[in-house]
Amino acid sequence: MSVSFERALKDLIKTGVYYIGSKQSIKALKLGKAKMVIMAENAPPQYKRKALYYAKLGGVPVYVYRGTSVELGLLAGKPFRISMIAVVDEGSSNILRLAEEESGR
């Protein structure tokens, strides 16, 4: 995990539009609203499978956060676990570009 990803996620939380949680994120993918999905490494397998399936169908990038759902929740400034975040509008963050760069490596 890079410092730039942490900063981009914090910018997203402040200025962007997003859904928190596996069920909400999968729903956003099904409806074609999500531009990107951020998934904790320890997300429940059944939700991981569904999210990856719908992301592939919609051509949506998936960023696997190299940490637990607790760490992702803390990074997002929330006092609870977050397994998945669906990015609808990145706001002033550059999180979509960062994810593309990391997946291209």
C-alpha cells in the first residue's frame, strides 16, 4: 500500500461519491454505477466472487487493498470494518488513475 493511495482514499471520502459495504458495492456494480471497487484483502469470499464477476462484466477495475477490513475502515475514517468501497464519483481524488497504474505494473 502506498502513501499516495492513502491520500487518494482520504480525498475520495471527503469529496467523492461512494458506497460502503459489500452488498451496496455489488448493487452499484450491477446497476453500472461503480467506476471502481476497492476491496479489503480479507473480504468474505462469497462477496469477493460476486464483486469480481460483476466488475469483469462491467469492465470496472478492482483494487485489492493489502490490509484487513478493519484497517480499510480506519483509513477511511470510519469506526467500523469496511470490506468494500464502490467508487461512483472520485471527486478531487486521483484514485482511479492510481488503481490503473498499480494494476498495470
